[in-house]
Amino acid sequence: MTKPPAAFLAAAKNLLGPKGWSEDPEQLDKVATPWRGVYQGETPFLARPANTEEASALVKLCAAHHVALTPQGGNTGLVDAGTPHGEIVVSMTRMHAIRSIDQFNNSLVIEAGAPLVTAQQAAEDAGRLFPLSLGSEGTATIGGLISTNAGGVAVLRYGMMRDLILGLEVVLPSGEIWNGLSGLRKNNTGYDLKHLFAGAEGTLGLITAATLKLFPQVQRASAWVCCSSTEDVVSLLALVRQHAGDTVTSFEIIPSGAIAMVLEDVPGTRDPLPSDLPWRVLMEVSMVDEAHARDALEKALEAAFEQDLVKDGVAAASKAQAQSFWHIRETIPLSKRAYGTSINQDIAVPVSRIPAFIESCNAAVLEVVPSAEFVIFGHVGDGNLHYSVCEPAGANAPVLKGHAPAVTRIIYDQTMAHDGSISAEHGVGRLKRDELANLRPLAATETMRAIKRAIDPLGIMNPGRVVSV
């Protein structure tokens, strides 16, 4: 690891003040270690700007001294995008203010270092809803969520993070500030730059603030049901949408094995509906009126029972019961860590191809690792599955480690064979950069490289992520 020039460090420390930087080994190790701890990065310097002007001046210093930087939010990423590998870290966590709320425009201006829960609470306090929801919402920051184009459990109704932004404020690699915090919903004046930075993982600029879309507050009705097959699950989704339309907010698939895993690993959890059936679905319908939401969900469930798509089910009788359903779903990724070594992939296929993908991919993996077990869960409504191959319970010695490259290759190949994507909502980072360069059309990769070179000619902005130059 090369230490930045002494002149840069002196200028950066003077700019940021005593609260705005650190060279403490414990602090540096903390920001260089992703939350799952599966790999280790390194950084010589941590910068924590307090406002957009400081961030701009810092990036100008980086450009002048050719110092590479890695923007970082809550450090909850999964694809090695926000972990430094010799770059300085620019943490946005001191920039967490709500700048303004416009209730009539249904918009919220918030700084990039604010956790998602801050945006959710600010919207609620204003009688509105910010709908993005995911397990790490207490830690994941707005800037990080935009940079990775995060998904979550409400994509079916509200879309990805890219769909929830009206404008951005970004420090460009030159240090220039682009103020695009407009709250306009119609602005047909050329390239829509905000979408360029959403999903760019900090490779094109440092997001400092965003204007987010807000929505009317809704009441939710939830149900937990048991199904015999993934074919029934996909058919059930179509049936529920037939009855409830676009008010279906979430539709999550959970395997029975994951339930057992959570019960064993997480104290105080219980199975909402014990069953020998292999699949569970957690679904949610949301409307302004709670009675209407419950009625729509109940009618959909009645039809599902009549068509034998659901073998057993329970509708949440209270918010507390609904939260207990979601607690099971949201605990799966944490529990999976305790399950042993696992190979985890975030993929997407067309909804109609989910059953065929799972069947063929599982079969191909079992040919290589006959004792492998699977935890396959996620967002059926948008075709996004979290596909994990796990060590068999009680194995005396690890069997997956030696087969990791072959298993990963199978998952990638099967995903593409089913017209899917090997990166659904977690991003690209360093982890999937080279693989995607081989999979996407050459014209797309070359266009991305041209954009990177044009905006960041010095290559200082989170180098090596998303696309190699």
C-alpha cells in the first residue's frame, strides 16, 4: 500500500479539521473490513467531510495529487465496491442532514450519509412514505443505496432506488459540484445525468445529496402461506396480482430449510406456520385503507386455495404478527452466516423462468457437490433470487471450498441460460467486474469505459470497480 504524498495529507488534514480525518489503525481497519468479513481491504487515510464544499475541496486535492479514493457509506456492500484496496476512504457519514421536505411536491432532500431509516422516518413524520425497505436500513446510507441502485422488498410496486430519485448533488472527479437537486418530475432537456450516477458505485463521482420521491402513506395487509412447488409460487403471484393489481407491494419466496436454519440460529424466533411443504411465500398488499387491503388479500387467498396453489396460510391479524413474519425473512442472510461456508449469488431471471432455473441449477450443482444444500430466497415479484449453496449440516470437513469456482461457474452459466443477470441488486464492484465484461455486449462495455475515461480521466474515483479501463 502506497501512502499518499505528505503534501496531500497535510492539506487534507488542514481542510477537514480534527474531526474530519483519521489515521488510527483501528479506524482504518474498520472501514477496510466489509460487514461480512469475507475479505480484507486496506487504506492509509480516512476522510470524513462535513459538507459538500469540504467534499469538493477534498476531491480537488485528490485530483491535484493523483490520489485515488473510495467513497463509502454504511459499509454494508457485498460485491467489494466500497472496500478500499489502497485508496483513501471518503466516508460520508458526517453528512446526514435532512435539508428540506416538500409535502405538496412529495419530495425530500437528504444528504448522502444519512441511513435509509432517517429518510423513512422523515417521510413518515411528514405524513408521507419513502418505500425502499431492506434488512440493513439502519446502516445502509442514501448515497450507498443510490450508488449500488439498491432493490429491497418493495421493488414490485415502487421500483429500484434509481426509480426513487428526482435529483442528485454530486462532486465530480475534478472537484466541481453538479447541483442537480431538482424536484421536477418532467424535465426533458437532454441527458438525464442522475441516472448515470445511480448504479455507478462511486466510479463517476461522489454523491453528496439526493432529492427522493415520496408517496402517500399506506396500510398493509400481510400473509404467510405454504406452497408445494415453485411453479405454484409463480402462479400464485399472477393470481394475487389479478385480484390486487399493483397494490401488491412484496412477494417473497422462502424455502423450508431457511426457516429451520433461522429457528436454530436466532433466539426467540418461531415458525409462523409449521409445515412439511418445501416453500413459503410472504406477501404484502398495501392500500390507503387497511380494510380494503385486507379484503383484497383475503379474496386472493380464497382463490388460491380454490385453485390448490396454497396448501395452508395465515393472514397477519396485527402489525406485530406481520412484523414477526418479516423478522423471519430478514434474518435469513444473518443466519446463513452461522450455517457454515456458503457460496452466495445475487441473480435475476424472468419471473416465468424461476422454476426451471432452480431445478436445472440445483441439479447441475449436485453433480459437482452431491451433498450440497441450498438456501434460495428472495423477491419473486421481480425475479431476484438470493441463491446460496451451503455446506451440509453436520459435515465433518468442508466440502464446498475446493469446488467454489466450479459452483460459481454453474450458477453464472445457468443464470445466463435462463436469460438472467448475475447481478440483480447488490451491484458489480470488483467481485463481478471481469465476469460481466465477458457477458455483456462488447459495445456496452466499451461505452461504459468511454464514459469513465471522459468523466474521470485521472482514474482516481473508486478505480477498478464496475468496469476496467
